[in-house]
Amino acid sequence: MRILVTGSNGLLGQKLVALLRTQPGLTLIATSRGPNKLATLYPEVRFVPLDVTDGAQVAAVLAQEQPTHLIHTAAMTNVDECELNQEACWIQNVTAVGHLVAVCETHQIHFTHLSTDFIFSGEAGPLAEDAVPAPVNFYGTSKVAAERLVQACRAPWAIVRTVLVYGVAHEYGRTNIVLWVRDSLRAKKPIKVVNDQFRTPTLAEDLAQGCWLVARHHATGLYHISSDEMLTPYQMALRVAAYFQLDSALIEKVDASVFSQPAQRPLRTGFIIEKARRELGYRPHSFEEGIAEVARQTAAT
């Protein structure tokens, strides 16, 4: 197997590189826009610069590297930024997927595409793979359009949808709910956390494992990859406070309506993951185990 990963500088991309580099009989090619953030951590991993929005570059790199499998993690995922910069969002989340699909068809590369619970309306959850998309923001709209391109692909394809991914990455600017709550409470800073949104939070290592299982099994079709614990961000925050023995009185329970954000969020999503368990042998961590893993990785900070 030769697996090419797009977006290797991102949270999921970094976890995939860490996981795949240790697999016997597998050649890994990491690609990302910009310099390789993992060069000092994993100098043995082949890195090729790749801007997935450049169709000619996509064609050249895939022809040169000849992967058997491609895992596409690169995307514009900041939901409010997507709402405010819709053209940029479309180019990164839809146009780029069109480039990748075309080249995967030419070379018959197995294509795994990452998608999101934000393709759904939020009126019901948890959701199985056959739930009907009905996005409430432009990010979700772009990801539905990308899914349709993938589903029309004439090479083997899989779509991995996920929910509220959290974890620790190297030289990564964005935070996540576990570190945000921990660091705020350590600083004795009061925080407002919503209690009317429901999700099945996903440890980044679990998502990487799910993508690897899809590639390893040469699986095709739709897969929901997350945890199986339905929690509100407020409930997650309470568990983070308890784990780190911090003052939960600083956490104020609020409704999403108190925040004025450019993009609407679906209220209730979360996934049913029985298909991934049954067909792939996928086994996620519990949220407590996920907190412990984040704590272990940030012990030096």
C-alpha cells in the first residue's frame, strides 16, 4: 500500500502521519500546503508540498507519487470563516475535491474523503449513515457538495463523517474544548458553555484509526466515525473540570442563543457508529479516556 495524506499539517493529518508511519509494508506520503510541520518529529516520512486547489499540481503530484490510497483531510473547517468567505470555502472544500476525484479516477486510487455532522439540520440525532443531509450553514453546504462529487467518483471511494474532533497537535494554532476548558479554569476565568447542542465528540486518534481501517479494508461507502457518547459541550466541560480537579462553579450553563456567531450551528447531531464497529472493527475511546490522552500529551505544558 502507498497512502497519500492531504492536509498533513492539520490535527487529523498529523495523527494519520503518526499512525501510518509505523505500519509494516506501507509507504506513506505526507502532503500539505506550506512547510512541513512534522519535519523534526518524523524526518523519515516523505513530504511533498501540495495545494489541493491547484488542479495541475494535484495531477502532477499524484502521477509522480502513484499512491494506491488517498486520504483527503485538507479543508476549510472554521465554520464562521466559511460563512464570511464563501468563495474561499467553496474553492477549498469543493473545487479541490473535484480535482482529487478526477485524478483518482484516472489512476484508480482508493479515495477516502473526510466529511462532517454539520451536513445535517440538527433536528434529530444521533444519526446513521442513511440520514438525509440538510445543512444550516455554508460550511455544511460546501461539504454536501463535496460528498456528491465523491459519490459520483468512478474509482473506489469512501466518505468518513465525523463530529467535534479534539486532540493535541504540533505547532497547531487552534484549541479544542478539552484544552480551552482546562486552561480557562486554571486561570480562574469564568466561561459560558452551551447546554442545548448535542454531539458525540471524537478523539483525533480515533478518527485517524477509523480512516486507516477504511483504507486497510479497502472499504467503500459512507462511515460515521466518532464516539458513541451523546454529550452537550456543558457536560463535556464538567467532565474536564472533574478530571483536572478544577472549579466547575466557573462554568456557566447557557443556550446557544447567547452567542452571536455568523454561522448557525445544528443543535442535535451525533452519530450512530454501529456500521463502523461491525464492518471495520472500529473501537473509540470514551470521553474520559480522551481527556486522559490529551492530558498525557500536554503533561509538559
